[in-house]
Amino acid sequence: MIKISDSSLVKSSDKVLHIIAKLHLDKVNGKVKKTSEYKVHCIYRRLLSLKVLIESKDYLNKECNKNKAKRNRHLNFVDYLLSENGKHLEYIILAKPSRLKKIIEDVNKIIKPVDFKDGKKYTKLYNEISKNVFKYKEYRATEGCVNIYKELINENTHCFYCNINKISNIKKKTSARLKGLFDLDHFYLKSKYPYLSLSFYNLIPCCHNCNSPIRGDIDFDIRTHINPYEESFDDHFTFTLDELEVMNTNLGKQNSITKLKIQKKAKSYRNNDSTILDLGIEEVYANELRYINSLGDTIIKHYNLKAENPSDFVDMVYGINYSKIPKDKTQIHEYSLSKLSIDVISLFKECSSIE
């Protein structure tokens, strides 16, 4: 719901976020400090091994059915990843969301879809790239991965997609290692773009519900979906209520809110955006009508405090020391339903100018 670089987690700084991204780069494709050579088990060295495999006669005969044009496509693809002595690979791992699209377009000029998936079967090339080169699953299980994301996820962080479910890190009493209680969603699907499976800005920290049961294998694209590293859902969309139902709440009628909608803001240019549909935002938030009614009732019940004692009014609506709803939008990630809460409060116009 918030752009990650705007959050208090990284002190509202793109530079701080980039530092974290470079720590990630060092974990997956690091160099030995003394010699500046790539580490033994890094992506670059595994790509070199894959190139040797593809150049073999056995690969040509078995995997390419003696089709040299096909084998050449595979070689050209690996050379593309290896180009500039590894600098291009570093670029891919650190590429911002808008640049990932260009990388995909470049790769699609080199290889064909059948090179990754032939009918329903994944090819040798895909399996090598996914399982033996980029090795996302292996990286995800490492303590190094959890340590990278502890810089982005604290004890109060909530899913960057839905802003409902908490994501966190814990340390069990029986282990010295941190355990990451969060998913990393591949904005550009790993099943289609395995070479982006360890690109930092392609990995969205989120809850399991958003990643698997809801999003699943739906194709996302920067032109049609919001990547929280690139943009903020909050900047483009707002939760809205029926004006008559809000009026009824203002008049003291309880449980008058029966529907919730999401509306594109006037300043938004995302006319063909599918984020709301494909993440089921409206459907998921339809379950929060009880909370919305409770919040509305609280505002009206304690409205008289706004003029008499503004701090007491804030305590009742936002929680003591803003413990329930954030004062600052940079803290949206720290509170469940905070984007919704801020938007709902603003709909009760006579109560919206809270300092």
C-alpha cells in the first residue's frame, strides 16, 4: 500500500534501500574482497559452468536435437547474462522495476518461449537456470536471506500488497538463527523469467495469502500492476464509502456502512491498472466492514472531544501515541488496515482535520 522507499523502514530514502539491495547482491553474486574475483558458488561462476555444458556435444544432441540454431540461442542467452565480465549480471540483480521490463524484452529477442517450456514440460535450459544457476529456493532458505530482509521488515511490518497481514522475523528459543515469517513474491513470475528470480526489486515482501492463494501464477507487469518498490498504491487509489451511509453514521446510526469501494485518484495516470482485481483487494477488504463501522462510531461518539480536548480525541480515534492508526503515511506499513483507516477518517469530513 506504500512505496517501500517512502517508508520509515528505510528512513524514506532510495539511497538506504539501494544499500540493502547491494547487500543482497553480495549474498547471491559476491566477490572476494582481496582479489575482486567472483566467489566460488556465485551466480556468475555457475553461469560459466552452464555455458560449458551448453557447448558440449551431448547437450547439442540430446537437448537441442542436433539443432545448432537452438543451441546458439541458448549460448547467446547465457552470454547476454555474462556480458561485460559480470557487470551486466549485477545490473540485472539490482535493476529497478521499470528496467526489469527492458531486460525481459532483451531476452525475448534472444530466446523463444519454447526454449524454457515445451508444451507443459520445462526444458533443460529452464531447469538449469532456475535450479542450478539462480537457485532462488536455496537462497530463500539461507540465514543470509533473512538477514537482508530484517533490514526491510521489523516487528511491526505488514504486507506491502494488502496492508492487512503481519510479516516479521522471529528467533526461536531452540535456534540462534532468525526465521522469516514472510513470503517474497516474484513480481515478474519465476516460472516465466527465472533469470529475474534473484533480482532484488523483483522480490516483494508480502504475506502468504497475497503471494499464493490470491496472486498465484497471474502475470504481473509494471504497466498494469503496482510494484511497491516503484510506486505507492496509496498515491493512486483511495478507499471510498457511500455518502449516504457516511451521513447516517454521522447522524448516530450504527452499522450503517454496508459497502466499500476503491476509487482511482484524480491525479493517477494508471488507467488500465489490474492491481486491485488481481490481488483481490476489494474482496479481501469487504470483510472489514465491522472494523469500518467501529471506526466511524468511535469518531462520532468522541467528536465533542475534538474541540474540547484534541489530544483526547486523537487518543480515542488513533490510539494512545498513535498506537492503532499512524499519524504519518510513511508508517502505513507499521499498522494493519492503516491505509483504509486514514481514508475512512477523511470521509467523515467534519472530523478530518485532526492535528
